Amino acid sequence: MKIGLFLALLLAGSRLLAQCPGETVQLIDSGYYCTGDTLAVTATAPISQIVWYKDGQVVKTVMANYIISPVAIIAGGNGQGAAANQFQVPYQICVDGNGYLYVADEGNIRVQRFPPGSTSRTNGSTVEESPIHPNNNYFGVCLDNHGNLYTSDEALNAVQQWTPGATSGITVAGGHGAGAAPNQFQQCTKINTDAAGNLYVGDPDNYRIQKWAPGATAGVTVAGGNGQGGGSNQLHGSVSAVVDNAGNIYVADVLNQRVQKWAPGATEGITVAGGNGQGNAANQLNYPLGICVDNDGNIYIADHYNYRVQKWAPGATQGVTVAGGNGPGAGFNQIDNPCDVFLDSQGKLYIADSLRVLKLQQTIYSSIDSMYVTLAGGVYTAVVTLAGSCSMSSNPVVIRPSVNPDLNVIPSANPICAGDTVLFTASIVNTGFNPAYQWQVNGAATGDNSPSYTDLHPSNGDAISCTISDAPSCLPPTAVNVVMTVNPVPAVAPNQVFSVAYGHSIPLAPALTGNIASYAWTPGAGLSDTTIRDPVANPLVTTRYDLKVVTAEGCADSGDITVYVYTPLNIPGAFTPNGDGRNDVFYVLGGPAGLVLKDFAVFDRWGQRVFQVHDAPAGDPAFGWNGQVRGSPAPTGAYVYILSVKLPDGQQQQSQGTVLLIR
């Protein structure tokens, strides 16, 4: 059946169903309208039956089970969004004496109010909204006994008071920038008041709770303020504090996984809930984000990542779950990441989870599996029977079949030598539309999202993989793995020098590492063989050779090796420093490479030293005597020299003699 004809018949058939005035039913796809996606039915009333259709044929029928739930939805529960019946993280809640609910809708940067008796279908009204969108966040909201509304503003680091009917607020705490001074907050979060109108402000980044009296210009630290830590006088993540009738302060010490009680004027607190490490046991908490206390001293805790609300009696060593505890979700027996709890004047408990506000009370609800996993492409719809036996047809959803890709990852080379760069290219058949790439090395994402990836220095055994996906074209994620073989590179040690006397030969034994298969010496002059490791060298002049070595795997290195040709050590018997450029300097001639003149000195016939050098090379006139003494020409005659040399092998030799200065 063609899709257009099927839709026409479907719409015609839906008009024959018993309609439900004022109710709506919607069919939602969880992914990208591809085979394998999950379809979900949402309705504004409890569902008693769902009949699933594919291309006009029944594929599944689901009946509801009826359960007794301890909670009722009184606001939200319609998915994430900015509509009047939606939230994006209701972070703190409070209820006034007339039953009106106030919600700090953090993600939407507003405060919403809901009337008494509201349900998930009730639209809230915005009573306060951040004037500097999107830099301000309403983290907290509370009321005092006079009906004044208070909001905490993240960007201003301030608490503002809104009198009944006011269109703007006035700053009553903070507002002096971020900091740790008594009149500042580092980040003000949840707020509460006591019977006297004092404000209690969570200042988590300063690890403290601040109390602001009415009209005060600065706050007083009443809990914490001793730096980050788990000591009895410290806090870590102090987002919320409430006060009982006796003036005791209870602090949600979030990152210490505990609730601390601070008596009036106390300098340290005592643990009254949790404090046994992070966990989900009855005596543990996992991010206690909100608290409240009843008149009997029972503590109610929004146990955020345990998806439950715990009640701790005075003196108890463990808590009792009063709501949730069945994992995250939108079921009536579930609490999804609770953010706050509140007790109204009648002792009724309210709970804010990630997208809704619940009220603790016994209520009968129908529970039904409202989801269907698609197994093939086609047009899907659902006929839904609501409470009261009226039925409605959902909107149709078109599911596309999946594409089967063929992926291959091609390296520019494998095996390679250590230090080589490799280009990996993803080759795909049946790519669908606009495929997405994700490259990984040993399971860690590289951040490269193109059809190719360059690895500058792969290691032996590295696994390079590419995963492709293409949700709009229903391409299932496909991964291919390439394991690299990286062979070691040989090495020729640098700065190698061999010395040989003129007219003699020396076998070369260069310092090398690696499993070397071939050798190549250039130039070949003066070498017995240019293809072996240790040729015999007898060059006539000092020569620098290049040695290239290659392993069996083809990895190569090269280096310079110098053969220094020297004449035997020679000390002239006379010199003529007359400036004609010939024999003008008396210096040590010849000697092997590395020979050092430790001390070379010349004395006149009266024993006065006329010249001396230390640690100088041989064969260099720059380190010889030019026939002058203190800038004047020395007289003709015989002079005595004393010479101490250090040979390349470390041995030292001394000699002395005379030299004749002739002018």
C-alpha cells in the first residue's frame, strides 16, 4: 500500500473512533525515524490500551495495569521545554499558605507559580523572569511569613526580595560581586527563611551557609566557613540549609554525602543523616541536593543520584525510602534525579525531580508500556484507549529502513618504522547521507571527525579504529579496527672519531644499535669495503664518512664518522718571528685527534716564564708563542720549554727541551 493512500485511510478511520474531548495523544520517535528506533505514546489522560499498527496492520496490543502510587504530578511532567506546563530543571520549590506552588525553573531562568489543585495539564504563570537572559539563573526561591518572595540570582551573586504584586525586586543579600567577604557570595544557590524573616543562603564555593537578618548589610556565617573538607566544622558543596523551630540549622552537605545539624551558635556540626560514603545503602546518600524538616524532627532528603527521597527519624542510623528508589524514570513509582523537597503548613511533602513536581499522597494510576521498538521500515500509528473508554488515533510516524554500510580503514603503510607518520583513510560503500566519523586510538577518541586521520607517531600494537554513523540516513554505527606493526629503527651513535697516523691503517668499529642487515659507507676512498660494518681505513687526509645502516624490515639511520689522519707529535727546534708568515709561531705540531696540551710553557735563560697555555689543542698556532714578552719582541737566543700532554686514551706524558729564537 502506498504511504499516501495509507495515510488517507488512516485519517478517515480515526474519525470513526469515539473521541475524547479535551484530550490529546501524540506518537513520538526517540531517534531519527530509522528502523530500531523506539516509538512512545504520550497522552493527557491515563491510558488503558494501546493498539500498534504498521502499514495498517496490527502488530501489537498492550493493556494497562493499575497500581497505587504514593505520588501525584502537580506540575510539569510534559517533557523538557519552556512551555507553561514544562520545566528545564526545577531546582527549588516552595508552597505558600494558600496552596500556591512556586518553582525556580533554573534552565528557563524564571519562577513559575501553579494554583492549588494543579495537575500535569495545568499551565503555570511566570511571576519572575531573569532580566539579563541568559546570564542569570534563578537557583532558589522561598517565601517569608509576610508573603514576600525571595529569589537567588547566580550572575548577580545576590538574593532579591519581591513584595506581593511587585514587578521588580530589590537586593537584600549580596550584590557586591563574587567573593568571600561577609557581604558577598561566590555562588548563591538555594535559600530559605525562618519565622523571624532571617535569610539562610547556600554559598557552596565559599563552603558556608550565610545568615542575613532583615535589613542587614552583611551576612553571618552560621555553618562551615572553614574551607573545603569533611571535618565537623567544614562543608563541601553546601547548597541548601533549613531551620527548625528550635533554631537548629540543617545543611545539605552535598559532596560530603551527609546532612549536618548545627545548633544555634555552634562552631561545628554533627552528622544526622548519611556520612557513610557515597552509595545507595539505607545509611548512605548520593548527592543530597535538597532537605526539609518536619515538626517532629524528621528529615526528608532529595537523594539526587539514588533517585529517591529518604526520611531520617531523629537519632536514626539509616533512612527509609518514602518515594522513588526504583531507578530514574517518569513512572509513578520513580523519582528522576530529585532536586528539592518541601513540607507545606499541612505537613504534605512536595518533591521536585528533573522535569516535574510531585506531591506525596495515595493515588491510583494505570501503568502501561507505552513504547514500541520498530523492527522494519513503514508507517506506524497507535490507537489509544483512554480512561473512560474513549479512543483516539495518534499521528502517523514514518520509519525508514536501515542502510548496511561496508567500511574499510586503509593505512598509508603498515608495517612502519618507529617515528613514521601514517595516514589512515576510511573507505565506505553505502554511506547514506552525510556520514559521521569518529576515530579512536586504543579506544580513546582523537577528536578527528573527517574521512581521514593522521597519526604522527604510532606505537607498536596500537589499535586505530574508525566508527561511522549516519542517523538521518539510518546508518547503524559500524567500526573497523587496524592494528599497527611498528618496527624499531637502528641507530648510529653521533660524533664518532677514529685517529690514525699518516700512512697507517685502522679497522673501524662504529657504535651501532639495532638488528642491522646492510651497511653503506660513502665516500669509498680509503676504505677496504663499503658494505661491511668494520672496514679497514687508511685515508691520506682526514675524511668524514657517512654510514647508512638498514634493518631487515627496511628501517634506516645514518651518521657521520670521522677518520682523523695525523702526523706524529713534533716540536720545532727553532722559529723566526719576523712577521713574514713563515715559522712565525712556536707551537706543538701533529698528534692524534683528541690530544690535549695540559700545560705548555716557555722560559728564558734566567728562568722567567715568557709564555704559557693550558688545556689547548695541538697543531694550532693560535695556542703557540709568537716571540713576544709583554707586548715587546723577545731577544734572540735559546729558550727552554716544558710540555705536558694528555693522550686520547687518558694517559699523560711530559717532555722538555730548548728552542732557538732567530730574528
